[in-house]
Amino acid sequence: MVQYQATVDRAFHALADPTRRAVVERLGIGAASISELAEPFGMSLTGMKKHVRVLEDASLVTTSKVGRARMCMLVPYAFEGISTWLQRLDRFAQVVERTKGVA
Amino acid sequence: MVQYQATVDRAFHALADPTRRAVVERLGIGAASISELAEPFGMSLTGMKKHVRVLEDASLVTTSKVGRARMCMLVPYAFEGISTWLQRLDRFAQVVERTKGVA
């Protein structure tokens, strides 16, 4: 349970940065190398590697060496747990809103 | 856009803490005072107030004074944007996984 919580902590922390969210969106359309990810941000490879490492530590992105490039891709189903949790909360909040003052 | 990004940053940051996620889950079953939220964690009111403030700054929780207590509740639809975004990513990741090596 503590391990699960730590993974969720890392996932939310990783997504609390707009550059990392943009990287994740880019990977949503397919795998990309570190340099392909860095280029549109005008970012150094070192800077992008750090962001990718945070996403990797959070088990949201996986990387593999392909020739001289390091290719990055989204981990399938990685977002399923937290998105289901958030949707459930939203349904509860809507029910609470609708029943306010009824009881 | 920058304003929207900052709000999303704050939402993910707020949810990157297990105590704050537990508070949000508790509020999923209905409004609660700061002391009702603090009690199960054996936490001081001051400590819980800080967590609630972070959730309030992220527009996930709203509070109001009721008599001598400060009541907290979830903001309806607050999680909708980020949960939709995460679901979409997950669908993309699954498509990428299924089509790997097909092209």
C-alpha cells in the first residue's frame, strides 16, 4: 500500500509540470527520441533527459536505446488508475452538489 | 493558457500527497469540518488547515464558515478536466501498444 501510494505520488508530481505534460501529450501520438522531444521546446538534451527521467521514475514513460537514440514512449494503462480515481471523485462531487440542502 | 496551465500544475501538485488524496476521498462522501478531517490522521488542526489550503488554492476544494467550524467540500467538476486528459492519454498509449511493429 505504501509502495502504491509512492507510485501515485510520483505520477501526480511528474504531471505537475507543464513541460512534462506537453512531453506526455507528444508521446500520445507515438514514440519519440529525446532530441525530438527537446527540439520544439528549444531545450537542451540534458534538460529533456531530466524531465524524461522524472516521467520514467513515475512509471508513465518507458525508454529504450534504438541505435544511437533513446526512444521514449508512454507506458500503456499507466494513467488508468489515477484517471479512474479522479472520475469517481468527480461523480461524488456532482452527487453532493445536487443533493445540497435536500436532506 | 498560462493561467490554465498554472491551475493544472496546482491540481497535480495538490494530489501528489497521500494525506491530501485521503482528504479528497473523505470529502467524496460529503462535506466535513477541518477537525473531522484532522481526527482520523491524528493531525493538528494547523497541519490539516495547511493541506486544505493547498487543495483550495488548486480549486479542488471549497470551504465555508458554518457556525464555529470551517466546512470543506469538493468543488463539483473540478477533476473533470484532468481526468478526461488522462483518459485520452491512456487510450493513445493503448493504441500505440497495439500497433507496435505493425507498420
